[in-house]
Amino acid sequence: MLHTRDLGMIGEDVSCTFLKRHGFEIVARNYQKKWGEIDIIARKGGVTHFFEVKSVTSVHDERSRDVHRPEDNVHGLKGRHIGRMIETYLSESRLGLDAEFYFHVLCVYMDLETRRARVKWVKNVIL
């Protein structure tokens, strides 16, 4: 049985492979400060993209209203922490707070029996 942290790392690995296939260059993983973490920072076309990865091990029909969606976990306090982390990264990397960037959520649905994963990309999330 895998622990939650192990599942998260597998989900991030799957996400990095997904992003590279879509033409992104991975700049950093698990960028951390005392007040938060950004799972993946990538660049494409001169623009910085920040990704939060949410991994789940059971696949559900996404149209069902009763099913919890992984992206629903990015809200409120979590969103404020991510916003602060983005500001910190832009300042530290000398890109500046006026730099163009996007924030996205990658939902990784993993089937542990078949060892297959599917990625759902929620683009341009507003914090």
C-alpha cells in the first residue's frame, strides 16, 4: 500500500512527463518556503507556468455531482498560499511581479492495478 506522499510524488512524476510532452521545460519541482509550496514550475514560450498537482487513485465519472473532484481542494487558504508563493518566486527569480504567468491545476487519476494514469488539466485558474 502506497502512502499519500508516495502517491503525490508519482502524480508529480506523471505530471512532469505530461508537461514535457506538451512542450514545457520544467524549471523547478516542490519549490518551498515556510508558508507554502508550488508543486511544479515550468516555462513555455517565455511564459512561466505554476502547477498544483492533485492525485487520486480511483477514477470516477467526472460528470457525477456526488463525486469529489481533486481540483476542489485548491480554494481559500490554499489559493492565498499559492498566490504568495508565486509572488515570492517571481521576486526571487528576478522575473518581477509584472511578469506574465499562469496558474493551473493538474488532476492525476491513477489506476494502481493497471499502472496507468490520466491527467486532467484545469487551465488558467484564478487565485
